Amino acid sequence: MLTWLSLPQERREPALLTSLREAMVAAVTHRHPVVEDPGPAGAARALRAVLPEQTILSDAERRLLTEWLNRLAADG
């Protein structure tokens, strides 16, 4: 959220906020976990699955985040 707010208005991707809000609401209101596998590995796999849809990140940021998510997902 803070990164999004720090961007110039024309670079802000409203869909990212929608995804973030929906994930937060689902995490609080659903009886069953939104992420199939509990813990960091499951969360990393879930985030990695929707990463290609996000346009707010530069190619370098996306590659770095993908590398980190791959490492976290491998721990599970």
C-alpha cells in the first residue's frame, strides 16, 4: 500500500488495490483459509500465481519478487 501511494498518480494501478482489499476481506471473513497451504510457502505460491496479472511492477522488480517467491514456495 505504501509503495502504491508513493508512485505518481499516473503509475498507480487501481486493480492492485482491489486485489489487496479482496485478499484481506477474504482472509478475515472466510472460515476456510484463502491459501490452501498454511504458512509462508503457501502464501508465496498464491502470490506467485497472480503476479503476472500485476502491471505496477517493473520487469526488474517482477523478476526479483518472482525469485523470492520461488525460494519461499520451495520451503513448503
